[in-house]
Amino acid sequence: MNTNPSEFSSNRSTALLTDKYELTMLQAALADGSAERPSTFEVFSRRLPNERRYGVVAGTARVLKAIRDFVFTEEQLADLDFLDDRTLEYLRNYRFTGQVDGYREGEIYFPQSPLLTVRGTFAECVILETVILSIMNADSAVASAAARMVTAADGRPIIEMGSRRTHEYSAVTASRAAYLAGFSTTSNLEAAYRYGIPASGTSAHAWTLLHINDDGTPNEAAAFKAQVESLGVDTTLLVDTYDITQGVATAIEVAGPDLGGVRIDSGDLGVLARKVRKQLDDLNAHNTKIVVSSDLDEFAIAGLRGEPVDVFGVGTSVVTGSGAPTAGLVYKIVEVAGHPVAKRSRNKESYGGGKKAVRTHRKSGTAIEEIVYPFNAEAPDTGKLDTLSLTIPLMRDGEIVPGLPTLEDSRAYLAKQLVSLPWEGLALSRDEPVLHTRFVGFPPVA
Amino acid sequence: MNTNPSEFSSNRSTALLTDKYELTMLQAALADGSAERPSTFEVFSRRLPNERRYGVVAGTARVLKAIRDFVFTEEQLADLDFLDDRTLEYLRNYRFTGQVDGYREGEIYFPQSPLLTVRGTFAECVILETVILSIMNADSAVASAAARMVTAADGRPIIEMGSRRTHEYSAVTASRAAYLAGFSTTSNLEAAYRYGIPASGTSAHAWTLLHINDDGTPNEAAAFKAQVESLGVDTTLLVDTYDITQGVATAIEVAGPDLGGVRIDSGDLGVLARKVRKQLDDLNAHNTKIVVSSDLDEFAIAGLRGEPVDVFGVGTSVVTGSGAPTAGLVYKIVEVAGHPVAKRSRNKESYGGGKKAVRTHRKSGTAIEEIVYPFNAEAPDTGKLDTLSLTIPLMRDGEIVPGLPTLEDSRAYLAKQLVSLPWEGLALSRDEPVLHTRFVGFPPVA
């Protein structure tokens, strides 16, 4: 496993993963003296995409590293020739020295949940906008989709195998987000290396097609034999390159009834799974698992719940957020020098002021609502209700708070939180957010 | 501009941007002697997403660099403890030494167009699958969506400003793909640094909200004044933080009638653009441009074609491929030791054998069809038709062919090719691919 502290390379600054206007605003702010105003920025969503019932926070740990690595090299500064000297000098010395609080990675969220609160001078906070949002929007989109697939799979393992369907580095962090959400393994070796996620895989059609006789005719048995000899009888053979029934027969003939699994990657997966299960059982291969893949999403997985499928392989849909490739999170200034501020255009209203949140639960453990309250106020009195603090310290004076949850911790945390949702929250159909977010203690913005 | 030869860092190997099964197939192939079989792999699409009428090839130049950088470090090899010693030794010495041919970056394509043909031993070709597809699927998805937006904008410039809505590195390459497709500038500074794309930007609502009086009341004029003083009167002021009409009045009051532009980021953009244009003209600010943004996609842009909008700012929709975040390209083995091979499961049929393609045109310049023919055959006789060779050499014996098109070349090339499409090809509505791909000279696969 990679012990390199930085996200994608040892010498990788994140400082140019930034929109130009952030640096030009910085320049104007340094010039008019507003750069040093104490400011609070907040990451939140206005709505959940595709009328889903909850979202999953992901990317937080990556955001904290990206903030720490947000330092400008001389080579980068040389490229920023549209800035004046004062601004370049500011950037040369830039280190974020402020405070970050927010939801744990793996927390569930709803519209208006204050997912991340960044406090510092305007100057040091405003230039982090793009990199914070890029990471949280990408990772939360994948985790939110993946969590629904995990629910649909109802305990059966899911392999993440979508690397080829998304940007080469997006693939790596999508693996991470899917694992966070409960996927069991990934095909992506960089994700295994970087994050310690268990990797798995079967074989491709190319493997079977490679094995032809001298006259060019197929020799599926040779492909299966070589795979079993090299990888052991516990391997999974891909049986749908030619005829599936023949493929299954050949697989068991070659590997014997202790074959680990067969994969079906095309056709009507439910019908085929039943047919193949019967064939395997008739061949005494009762423990040979059936792995299915081929454009599966949460709905297709749910549709296969009653079929004899042992493992799901999911690609495109999970890495593209299953119809919602971005979480739609925004990073907005909510407080300046102690005053709440908010844009007042229609359709984009938001509450001013820094915020924290708690979630209340019934004695049964079922969540009731989120209560959002002013950042510097006491937590609201929730009586005898079981109350979970959703906002935790993440960064203090520019340093990542020690002892934050690991990826495994966050994965376990999410699994636990999902159980706390009212039952309708786990349904796949479109609806309103399953929990309401209630604001307590905020004066209305004038 | 960055002169670093590698894609995302000086010491960045692409070798683990790979699915595990590629390396286990490699191990089995080394064991049974099939690793050295001469093989041909092909990148193509089975269909165009969302019933679009054409696709745009993007990412080719990035793919070639990724192949060149596909070398394993000792640290990476140490993590691949599931492989046997022979396989690790093969990877330790791995350099791609084969041939790559394909469509130019910026070429338009259709289902079954042979976009990339990779020839070499099975071993050296099979392990490149994931990284090739990741890059081409991501970049082509963005370029294909962006090209439609450029058509819709009908000559008016489009700023790419979607970095915050996608993975932090996907943002950089999305900028590149959008620029390739005809976007005029990007907000992303890493894209400017890495690829020399012109960067631009306006300002955020946070900038206006930062400027409050001591009692917390808004002071939009102070924000505008500071921006104009720092960035010049040619800057673009964001006028919709509070009341737009007041915002425009304040903007011209502060900056005078030579103000570069105003940006509107919310509301009914068509209605507002007309209203603001009239207000600006009444204030004698005839040259002040109107920039609009706010969830624009190709359809929204087309809907604003009749309005007095000067510049479009596009974010989410372009970086997420406007409903098609992946191009759906596949990498399939098509030839082994001179024999065409193809999977024969239903719904996934493909022609065996390596391929090249030409496109024919009428005297008017309008394209007629693509003709695909066997890789080693003579180009088909197209009589007196103007005929464009679509397949060009990209890599020879593992080296990138010198003199390949630059990003600017590819951008100009695409603009020219789009003009050659039959007129219905540029319509935004769903339909069949506008050109047919005809196969000539292939024996039917048994």
C-alpha cells in the first residue's frame, strides 16, 4: 500500500485546481483591505439529485489533504502572470491557517445540511472553493449512488469495476467512494495501492478469444484450463463469450465442481442466472458462485434480488453516480465579520451565518430530524431524545485534527447510519428527502 | 505553461490505472505461452449515447502519453503480491513496443468507427485496456457534449466553468476537451498551466457578500468599485446578488459605460438579458457585454440564441457530458495471430479483424459515409469522391509518431469536420447517427 502522504503524487500541489476568479477576487480583496475580514464559508446542497431520499458525504478526508497541499510552487506562480506582485507574494506564502468543521465522511445528509464549515480570513477561504467542491461533489455523487446499490444487493457483495468508464484518476477515487458506501472490492489497482481497498477480478472476453486453434477456430477449454492452472480452481471463469450453456459445461469439465465462480456479462441476467444455477447444481457444482455484470445499476440489482446471483459487478453506473454524476454541492460565504450574509436572488436562498447540526432519534434508534443551529450557539435542547452531534472538528489552525475516522471507520459508520433511517428512506423510488432539516435560532436575513 | 512531459506529475507512472484482471490474465498468458501471440485490439463504440448524431474523438494525445508512461516502479510492484515472479519480472521490464493507429483527436465518429487500433503481443496490449478507455471515455464524453453546445451558441463564446462539479483532475481534462470542441476559455488554472488554454473569470457572489457595512448591511457598490479598481474597467461584474436592476445601475454608476460586462447567474435568463440589455443601452453602455450562466446546457443555450446574450458560461453540463458522462467506448481484441476474432453473444456483436476507415464527401464538401476496411487491405476505390483517410499512425514501436496534431490543430480540425456533416447532423434532437458506417472487404465471422 502506498504510504505517500499526498493524494496523487509526492510533489503534487493542489493550488492550481482553482478557478481563475478566485485569485482575481483575492487580488481585489488585498487591494481594498477586505482580504483579512473573518469569514465563514459553508458546503451544502440545495436539493438531492433525482429526488433521492438521502445523500452520503464522501471526500472529506481527501479535502483536508488537498487543503494541506494547497501551496504554490515558483513554477506555478510564474504562470499566474495576470496577478499583481502583492497577490503573488500572498500566494507564495499561502498556507491555510483556519478552522474546518463538518459532517463525518460516511454521514448521511439532506438538503441544507451544513456539510463543511470553513472559517478564516476571506482571502484564505475563498481560494479553496474549487478544489473543495470538486472533491466533495465527485466523491459524494459516487457514494450516494453506491449506497443505494448496496441496499439493493441486500447483503450480496458488489465488485466495483467501472474504472474504464470515467477519468483515469476519477476512477481511483470512485473506487474509494464505492468502498466507503459498502462495495466489497474494486478492480482498480491504484485504489488498492493508494487506499488499501481489496482488489478482485475475473477475466475478459479477450482472454477467451485469445485462445484459438491454429485454424482460427475457438478453443474455450484452453482458455479456461490456462486460467485455472495459473490462478487456481477458486477463480471465476467468464462463460458467455460463445454459448453460455456450453461455456458452463466446459468450465466445470475443466475445473471440476469446486470451481470458484462463473461470470455472465450479457443477456437477460435473471433468466440466465436461474438456468446456469440449475446447470451447475446438476453438475454437482453447488458452491460455484454466479457473478453477473453488464450495465447494472441499483434498479437492475434490485430486480435480480430474487435470482440465484451471488456477486454483482457494477461499472458505469456507480462511477457516474447512476444518473447524478455530481452531487450539486455549493460553497457559499455565510458570515462576514460576525454578520450573517446571503444572496437574495430567487431560487437560491440560503440561511446566513455559520452552522452546526444534530440528528435526533427515537428510542428504537430511528432518526427523526436534523436540527441546524448557529455555529456559536449551544446545541438545542432535545429533551430525552437520543441526539447525535453531526458537526465535528476537522482542521484546527490549518492542521488536520488527529484521530479522524479512517476509510474503514467511515464505511462502518455509514452502514450504521443507514440502519437508522426511517424504512422508506431506503426505497429506490423518487420522493422527498426522508428527514427534514429544521433551523433553530437563526434570525431571518433582512 | 507547464513543460513537464508527463500528464499529472513528473514521477507519475500510469501503470496502476489498471484493472486487476488484466494482470492476472497476463500471468495466465505467460504461463501457457499465449502471451506472445500477435494481437490487435480496437477501441470503438457500439452506439452513440442519448441518440446523438455524432461523437467527437478526444483524449488521443493523452492516451499516447499514458502508454509511454506505463512503467512499473519497484514500489508498485511490491504491492502486486498476488502475481507470480515471472509476471512481476515481465512488468518490471514492461515498455509498450507495439503500434497504435487511429482517428485524429478532434475527428467526428459514429458507431463502429475504429477509433484506435493497438497492435502488439497479447501481453503488451491487454494490460493497457483500462487506462486507454478511462481517458478516451472521459474526454470524448465531454468533447461530444461540448461540440453540441458550441453549435448551439452559434458563434458566441462559451466559458468552461465546471471544475467544481467534477473530480479535481477530471476538471482539468474536461477543460481541455471542451476547448478542443470549441469553447473559448476555461476557469480552470491547472488547464491553463498544463495545456495553455486561455483562462477567464468574473467574480462570485461571495465577493459582493463580503462587502458589507459595519452594521452588516450590503454594500454592493464597494464590491464593484474594488473589483474595477483592481482588475480594470474591462472586468465583468456579477449583478444578481441582490436586485438585478439595482445591480446593473450600480455597476454602471461605479464603472461608467465602458464596463466590460455584467454577469447574470440566476432567474429567467432570456427575460433578464433583454431587460438588462435595454437598461445598459439606456445608460449608454452599448458595449457592455452580457454574460449568462446558471445550469446551461446545449438546449438552454439554443433557447437563448435569440436573446441579447454575448457570452455563455457553462459548468455542470459540459463536465458531466450533458447526460452522457461516459462515451461508452470499448477496447476489444479483434485479431489473434492473423485470425479475426469476435464475441458471439447477442447484443454485443462486433466485426473481427483490424480495421481502417475513410470518409467520402460530395463535391460540395458534405460527408456521405464512412467506409471501414481491413487494416492490411488497400483503401477502397471511392471513384471520384473526395476521400479522407481517417486512420493515421499514432505510435510506432512504442514511440509516439512525431508531428501529431497539437490541441490547437485538433480544435481547428474539428471545427472544419463539423461543417462537413449533413445539416441534420448538427440538430440537437435525438435521432440516428447522421453518417452510416459501411464495412467493405470483411469475411463474415463463422
